[in-house]
Amino acid sequence: MEAETQPLLEAPYDCPRYEATPRRDALPSATPSTSGSGKYLSWTTAYILVVSRVIGSGIFATPGSIVKSSGSIGLSLLLWLFGTILAACGMVVSMEYGCILPRSGGDKVYLEYTYPRPRFLASTLIAVQAVLLGFTASNCIIFAKYTVFALDGAPSELTHKLFAAGLLTAITVVHGCFRQTGIWIQNVLGWLKIFLIGSISLTGIWVIFLRPNGVQSGAGASTHSTQPQPQPVMARDTLWEGSNWSWNLLSTSLFKVLYSYAGLNNVNNVLSEVRDPIRTVRTVCPAALLTSGALYLLANASYFLVVPLDEIKQSGELVAALLFDRLFGPRVGGTLFPLAIAVSAAGNVMVVTFALARVNQEIARQGFLPWGDVLSSSKPFGTPLWGLIVHYVPSLLVIMLPPQGDVYNFILDVEGYPGTIFGLAITAGLLLLRYREPYLPRPFKAWLPAVWVRIVVSLALLVSPFIPPPGYKGDVEFFYATYAIVGAGVIVFGVLYWYVWTVLLPRWGGYKLEEEEKVLDDGTAVTRLVRTQQ
């Protein structure tokens, strides 16, 4: 009987009461809703959902650009190591939030709960960012480039765009019409991805211990080698040679490293559908970080041990293809492994689409998108079909409209800048929440130094793009701060949209926005914004 009357604050951390959301009266829209789809995601599926989201095109496509910006092997590896630590700092923040608010929606839910004033601002900013920047174009582009490379096709811009658009369309149809089939496919591709990145990671060890002359023999079999190629050197005296310590270039490189770790909180986006969500968050996220971090560092070592530094700098998004081509020749290394990388990128598109469609659905359920009843429904296939379509349209436009060239790196940078702004707001909000609501049950509590490290580094990353690099040239052909201006512009547009939508129009129309509880046709209980006359 005493256990039943025990204060909530003194309850053990594994107590089911910790899944109850606090402070419902302060922000009803941030509280868990009853999902009509049920909890059907196991620990293994959640792990693959995170790992397959993290290990995407980043490790296969960004090392060349990072080395080109940093200038040296040592500085490049240092960026990857520092990016791993920073990703861990962001992960523990998301873990604490996920244990406090175990519902689908991720950052959207956390910002809403932490910043209820100005009213609806956090929700509107997330909605604008999700619609305008919530696309998976970068991984579709990598899929297209590696597929064309593997098939030895003509690498034209139109070919790349058609392959990328075809992948996006196919995945949207599968996830929208065949839920369990889509989950099964992304699980299979997730394990394939782990095997593939593991193969790349072990290549360096294989070269060092089993084939001391393997790089030269592999180069001899490559179509890129008509004469002996120089061995890549990782000696101490050359490790830092050519390092470029420009804050601007280092920040863009760090954005790319962080992009490679994006998705460590992917399970937070679908927690309403996860069995035992708190325990899953506390174990899945660290396991995914350890897996991806170890594989990433070993994969970079493999690139540097096998491919000469100059070729890595000029490789663009095809550095992994050069690695396998040098080791196994054009038939196996130039066809089979690049095709496997393309399949890996497709797996990443699947899990990103799976999660972001549910975020879009949550946004629609609150009334932040037009035709809310339609977009938030799970009919007719028990899937967020219309949330998938909201995700599909901007992704397709980004794939088809801009010219190729540096579009991949530009997309990563544009996505990274507002993402850093939101990350800073969430991290600072965690400290605010601890001060404002110290009684809040916290099954997991982020290490305080990690929280402060993320705040300081995020501030540095937001300022550094505006510091001119040497020669005023960034890692793309545009003005060096273009991506920061575009990213910040999305936030400014969101603020203006919020002011017009929630302040000006209600004032002119003589109504106000209120929240109303509603149960959809599929059984999902939601909190919807409605107009009420004053």
C-alpha cells in the first residue's frame, strides 16, 4: 500500500509511471497521444532504425570533401574524432528528453514543451523546417551516382536525377502502401549496411597486416593506374602536412561529420510505436553511437591507407568506389561494392522517410498544415501516407531542379545550419527545464559537461561560416556563407509565417486559435488547433 502512495519523485526509474507526460496543462499538444497504429517496433527494429539512419551516405561520400577542406590526414581524423564526441553530447540530450516525453515527434515535441511561449512559435518553426528542409535528396543523389558508377553508365546529370527520383518514388510507395514490407526491407538493408561499412573498416587492417604490397597490386589492377602509384603515407612527419585551420572551412567540414552522425535520435521520432520506449532510448542510442563511431574511424583509416591523398581530395562523393577499385580491380571493386554502397544509401532513404513521415503526421495532427484531417490520418493502409507525400514533394524538387555540381555539399551545409540552431535551442532548453521543473522524473540524465560542450560548440558553428576563409573560397562554388544565410533565412521565414498566421490574421479576422481534443477515424487521439470567434 505504501508503494501506491509513494510520491512520484521517489519512484524507481523503471516504474511505468515514468511514461506519463508531465505538465499536460501547460502544453497539451506536447503530450503523448494514443496512436491508432499501436506499439509494434522491437528493440532490434529500433536499433536498425537508428544505425541505418546514421550510416548513410556520409561515410561513403563526405571524406573526400572533408580532406579537401582540412588539407591533411591528421586534421581530417581530428575532425571526425571531435565530431563523434559532439554527436555523443547531442545524443545524451535527446536521450534525456526522450525519457521525459516518450512520444513520437522528436525535437518538435521537446521544443514545444520547453518553449510554450511565444505560443505556437516552436511548433511553427519545426513545421516550416520539416516541410522546407525535411528532405532526403542527398542520399538519393549518392544512390544515383554510385549506381551509375557501378553500371559503368554515362554519368550525366539527367541520369543521376532520374535514378534519384525513381528511388524516392519507389520508397514512398512501399512505406505508404505496405507498412510491414517496408519495415522488413529497411531491416535487411540495415544489416547489409553494417556489413558493408565493416568491410571498409577492416580493409585498412587487412592492408597493414596481410598485404603489405597490396595497395600497389590493387592499383595495378585498377583502371586508374597506368603506372606505379605512390603509397599513401600516415607517418607522423606528414600527418599534418597541408593543414588548413580556417574556421570557416573547419566548420563546414564539421557540419559534414555531424551529418554523418545525424539520426542518433531517430528512434525519438517514433517512440509512440516502440515497445518499452524508455529502456529502448537508454540502450539503443549508445549502442548505435559505438557501432557507427568505431566503423567511421576505421573506414577513414582505410581510405588513407589505400588511396593517395591527392586522389581522395579530387574524389568528390566517390571515395569509397576508388578504395574498392584499387583493391579488387574494376570488375569486382568497381562494380559490386559501389552497387552495395548504392543499396546502403537506399536503406538510409528508407529509414529517414519512415521517421520524417511520422513527424509530418504529428505536425498535421496539430493543425499546422492545411487539410489536417487528411494529412494526419493513417487511412487507407494504416500508414502515414500523406505525411510521406508531404516529405516526397520537397525532396523531389531538390533532386530535379538544381544543377548537380556542388549541390550535394550545399544540401548538407544548408540542412546542418538550422539543425544546429534547433540543437542549440534544445540543449539550452534542457538546462532551462532542469531549473524550471527540477521535480520532473528523469529516467536518464545527461552529463552536465556534455550539455555545455554542445552549447559552446554550437555557438561557434553558427558564427564561423561568416568568418572569411583563405581567398574567400569555401568548399562550394557559391559565396562562402551562402548556406548559413539560406539556413538562417528558413528560420526567419518561419518566424514571419508564425507572426502572420497566429497574430495578424486572428487579429484581422476577429478570432483566436485554441487547442481542442479530437479522436480521428483511425482511433488516434490528437490535440488540434481550431478557430474560435472572440
